[in-house]
Amino acid sequence: MSTDLDYLQTVLPAPSARLAGKVVLVSGGGSSGPGWSIGKACCVTLARHGASVCVLDANLDAARDALCAVKALGAQGIALQADVADAAAMERAVQAVMSAYGRIDILQANAGIGKVGGPEDIALADWERIQKVNVDSLLIASRLILPIMSKQGHGSIITVSSVAGMRYLGYPHLAYNVTKAAIIHFARMIAQQYAEQGIRANTVVPGLIDTPRVRNTVAKMFSADDFEQAKAARDRQVPMGRMGTPWEVANAVAFLASDEAAYITGTELVVDGGLIGKYV
């Protein structure tokens, strides 16, 4: 664990009390493979700023792994297992958070899946599953958590979309792209309806980020065998000359979760190294 801590000290911001006393539920908080996903990076970054972090993932081992990193920083939290598209499982998870902490101040909705293919390639079953995990899950979580936040008189919901929800990025990824566009508008609608109740809703829009999922799936669109070749191709797409890191996305999430963003709602924070500007 000392090696992990040494690494975290190099990528995390300085400790702060920006989120002290806050309870965060991070869905999709684990990692799909070795390394750091956006969700896992968000867990430890939010913990770094003083939050108690409830890590939810479909894979309990992945949730526990992220929680170990949270606790290594001296923060509190719990690990939860649930399919975000399963309303009953999510209700049990939210009840577990409330039993442990009695409040939920921040929902960071990070869970998402995709499958490469256009309209003639994607199976209807895959389309429906991607819709359920990426979009229906937001409705399920919101119906459970908005009443809690309304009673508290405050709350922050941060969804994670993708530049793929704004632009075509050079290969067919239809179900993923369409659902990521829906995520943005979902947060906008929540923001408008619940603003008077002290609840904010915003979306972080990552660009090309180097994560385990990208290494295992998307990068193969560029090179089936050589990740370094695929990475170089992805790097060349970005005006800044490189893919982003999960930590750069996590820092944007932490800002939107904090009181420093108290007057920001119903909008998107794009973290993409200038990528979508190329396609305007």
C-alpha cells in the first residue's frame, strides 16, 4: 500500500476540507481492469477533499478496491454492490448509505458501458442494455436520491458524459454516443426543476481519456494488437497532443461537487484538451 500511496501523492491535489462533512455516492466507482478508471479516480479525489465516499459498483471486488484507496488516504467510506439499472438493488444501496451516514450530499453518476457499432451492427439487446445502464440508471438514482436532497435543502448531482455525446469521433459507436448525449440533457432538466430546492446538476464531459476500458476496447479501433500504436493515434487526435488522465476528469468533478461551484448548475464542463473545438 505504501507504493500506492506514493503514486497517489504524485497525482492527487493537496489535501483540503472543500468537501469536509459531505457524503458522496459514486456509482461506477470501481475499475473494469488494472489501473485507474474515471470512477475510481473520482473516489479518491473526493476523499482527498474530505468527503466520506460510498463506492458503488456492479463488481463488489472493484468497489472494495477503490474503497481501500479511499481509506489509505485516511478517509471514510463503504463499498456497495449494485447494478445501476436494477431499481431494487439501487434502493437497497441507497438505504445502506442512509443507514451508515443519514445523508447524501453528492451523487456522482459515473457508470457507463458501450459497444462499438453503427445502426446496422448493434444488436437490439445491446442497444437496450446500454440505454438501461447509461440513461435509465440516472432516472432510478434520481428517484431515490432527489427526495433525500430535497429534504436536506441541498445537493449536487454530477453526471459523466463524453465528447462522443457531442461529436462523431471517427468510428461508429452509436448506442454509446446517443446515450451520452441523453445524459447531458437529463442533467439539464434536473437542474431546472430542482434549482429552487438547492439542488444542482451538472455534467462533466471527458474527451479521450486513458482508462482500462479504453485500453481494452476502444483502442482496438486503431490497432488490434499494439496499444502503444493505438495510444499514439489517439494522442494525435487531441490538440494538446495527448489523451487525458482520469485524474484530470476527477478534478473537474471535485470542483462541481464543491461549494466553489455553488452558482453553477445545468451546464457542462468539457475536459478534452481542446478536442471538440477541432470539429466545430
